[in-house]
Amino acid sequence: MLLSVLLWSIYTIGLRWRPPGLSLLSFLFSIAVIGDVAMLPLYLAESAFSRTVVWTWQAIGVLAAVGLFSSVLAYIFWNRGVEQVGARVAGLFVHLMPVFGALLAWLFLGERLFAFHVIGIALILAGIYLTTRKTRVALMPATD
């Protein structure tokens, strides 16, 4: 988990070095190809020594939905958000993932919301508000 957070931070900060003129879709495609090539040996090893996927229309549909929504669109929106507000501000909004996870599980899966969920959501929202609001700093006159 810590390695994942570190790599996501490096990715987010590294977005500033995306070559100018390279569209977000081309950039995302390039990263996906690099990731696929890096994962290919692991996929082949697992296929050789383990059970393989049973390809059904349902499996293909689920894979397409995850690929489109959780991967392609999420990366496009994230990259665009970082481009608009910068890595420092965008990084704060990563903390909304557990908020949406809890709320979507409650709405669609019938999970229960407990007090600790509500308190956690309130703390996350308060933290994002406090770190993104524009404040006026009152300067006190210098006294000698």
C-alpha cells in the first residue's frame, strides 16, 4: 500500500513533465502500453501455473466496464484535474476515494453506514475545505 501511494505521488508530480503537444489520450495510451508490457511476464507466469480466466460475455462486460470507467475515464479526469489545479491541490482529493466507496456501498450494496463512517467523511471534507479555501491574512503593523 505504501509503495502504491509513493508511485501514485510520483506519477501525479511527473504529469508536469508530459511533453507539450502530447494529448492526454496519447499520454494515457503510452502509459497503458508500458504497463501492459511490464505486466505481461507476470500474466504469462500466472497463466502457466494457475487457473485461467473463463471468458464469458459477463466477464468481458465486467472487464470492459472496469477498463472504461475505473481506468480510462478515471485517468483522463485525474490528469485533466492535475493540469487544471496542480498536483498539490489534486492530491488532496485522493482522500475522497473512501468517502465515495462508503457512500456507493451504502447506496448500491445495502451496506450500513456507522457513526465512524460519518465522522470520517466529515473529517475528510473538513480537511479538504481547510486546505483549499482562500484565506485573507490580516497583516499586523510592525512595531518596534
